[in-house]
Amino acid sequence: MAAKLIERRFHNVSGKLRVSELLFDVPVDYNKPAGDTLRLFARSISRLNKPIEPAKEEGKEAKEGKLPWLVYLQGGPGFGCGAPQSYPWVEFMLSKGYQVLFLDQRGTGLSSTLTAGTLARQGDAIKQAEYLKNFRADSIVRDCEAIRDVLTQDYPADQRRWSILGQSFGGFCAVTYLSKLYVLRLIDLHTWILNTSLISFNFQPGGLERSFPYWWPSPLTNGPDPVYAKTYEKVKERNEAYYQKFPEDVARVKNIMQYLTQNKVALPSGLLTPARFQQLGIMFGFHDIVFRVSNDLEMFGFLTLPTLSVIDSNGGMDKNIIYAILHESIYCQGKPSLWAADRLRASNPQFQINDSLSEIYFTGEMVFKDMFESYSELSKLKEAAEILATTDEWPDLYDEAQLAKNKVPVYAATYIDDMYVHFDLATATAAKIKNSKQFITNTMYHDALRSRSGEVMRQLFNLREDTID
């Protein structure tokens, strides 16, 4: 058992739900189990079962049945989970008889949080880069298995499996989980994947029951170039739709870029450069920010503090350094990323900040070298980021042979117009995973698990319950 349960606290919510806070110690590197450890934080939520007859002995809990586990793998990489009761789909899953585990993936949330300051404890940039190599999907799924071993240790042997719900990057982790099940221990798994990819670790009898990959599977590539080539295509489409909807923003954006080129604008987290303003495209729907900035410049000739605060709060790279420093490596298997998004931007002139362009396009879910200059926190990690971008020492995340003979039921939501996971790559991955079913739609986007969770979960369970005559 690689995980050690350090603490577990229970809280009642509204007299109906029970939320538990859990802490685990696990190896930093599972290939060195006797080496350094890190601490993982998770919350679980279940229905509070109040017996009609209270327990006879004071202070003794009534014995409850052993509910099956569903572990939620958050999107990212680099983001922790929120409070369980704040997720709109939780009630649906509780009604299906699950207890749900929300795991802050290693380095995120309260799980040995990674920042420039905490990383500095590892030593110089070389040691920091080596440490960061342990924070990809392959280590995350090993954490999941170690925690499953602890949480189900008193379950009957045939009930120790659990299901996973992977959102976005969580879907990538799910595919890694599936790929490696033969190493870990597969009995019977269900996986729900939403807009990402699915992966598994072969552990030994016990692991996954089913997978719900919310936001379809990650592309099964050896490097990020094919992914970003498709991503740029989709982001172009979104820019065209944006300017068609807000044609007045064409001139506004050009004026803003000219102002930022000519003036040094400070933000709480660094500098507001033209490239950094362009990166707001990662969360399309930013017309209000463009309008606000343009309004400030027209009325005052400079950007007010409230406007700068709004812009700063829509960046976030300084608060989630894993996203910036490891984002391209989530696609790497034996090959370096070599700053793929930067290289491919050079071959897409619409994304250049140039006065001669009729329209300046915003970028999307991409990481650029200039982020390690415009963000104060990331600037401290510039050397480590360069080491990671040029290394080819990335172990495999996916096993296509194992995916081709996968026995775990997989139910995935795939969005045709998703800007973050390209439809072509998602369906290509799905075709390589045996025993998988897809819900495909052009009426939802990447945030559907939050914005339309009821419909998404119903569709995934329809896939689970459907039969072919």
C-alpha cells in the first residue's frame, strides 16, 4: 500500500450530506517508494444516512453500507477541486448510489501546492525540473490507485474497484489509467470522460469499474505539434465568430494593442504586454474586458485599477504554475515539446501582433515562452521551464495495445465545436479504445459539465444502460 492515510475529518452539510476531509502521504516518485513523500488532500461527499433507531452506544456511529466510489479528476493540469457540494452534477451521482471523492491532484489545491517558492526548496533549476517530471498523468493515476487501496481496504475483495469521472485534463488521466491497468490491477471499471482523453494504469485485480471521460480523450500523440496544429485551426474559427458577433472590437483590439506596445502597464502579477492581452482568448467570452479597456483608454487615456484587476484575475498562470510549466508535456512520450505553441504561432500570421493585419486574433489554450517574462511568479521558473521544454525523457502515457483490448466500459462526451480538445483528435482516440461509447453533440461546449451537467450526465448514463439488439 503506497499511500498512508494521515487524517480524516467528517462534517455534516445541511443535515443531508457528509463531507470528509482526507490527507494521504504518497511517494514523490513511485519508482523510489522509500524516497521523499508528498501530501495529498481530498474531500469525499456522500448522503448522510440517519438510522431510524439511533445507535445504542453513545459516540458510536451506526454501521453504514459500503457505497461504491466515484473519483473525480479535475481539468487542468494544475487546478485543484472546489467544495464538493458546489458541483451541480454531484446530486445526480449521489442519487445513483455513489460516494464521490474529489482529489486535488499532486501539486494543486492543498496537495503539496507547487509555487515558485515551494519549488525553490528542491534546489537549482535542474533539480526543480527533475522534481516536476513527477507531476504528470502517470503519477496522478498511481496516486489514485494508492488512495483506492486505502479507502477500500475493508471492502469485500470483489467490491474494491471504483469508477472515475474525468473532466478535460482529467480525461487525459483517465486514458492513462486505462492504458496501464494491466500493471495496476484491473477487475471491472467504468469511466466517464468529458472532452479529453482516457488512460489507465494496469494495476492488479481491483482497479477501475467504469470510466466517464467528460470532455473526450486526449490525442494519442508522442508530442504536442499535431495537437496545436488542430487547436490553431479551431481557435481561428472562434476568432472569426467573435469578430462577426462584435465587429466594433476589431478596431478596439488594434487600439489596445498599440497602447500596450507603447506603454509599460503593470499588473499585480506582472506586466500587461500585448501578448498577454492576446492570451485572454483562452476563455472566449471576453468581449466585456475588451469593451472595458477600450472605454478606459477613451475616457482617461490609461487603464484604471478595477480594469487591471479584472484582467489580472482572468490570467491565473501565476497561481497555477503546473498549467504553464507542464502543459505541453502532457502530450509528450519520448519527445521534447520545444515550445510547440510558440513555433506554430510563427506559421500562423493571423496571431501575430501587427498593425498591418485587418484583425488581430486571440490565442487559445496554449502556453508561450513570453509568459515566463510577463508573469512575475513564472519568471522565477524560466530556466526550469526551458529544461522541461527541451528534454525528451518523458515516459509513455498511453498504451495503444492495451487500449485496443480494454475491458472497462467507457462513456465519453465529445463536443464537435470544442475549442480545447479538437473533435478530429478526440474521435480518433475513441476509435482506439475498445468497449467505449460516445455521446457526440454540437450543442454543447467545453464547460458543459458545469453549465449543462444534468443533460450531460443523463446522456452518459443512457450510453451505460443502452443495449444493441
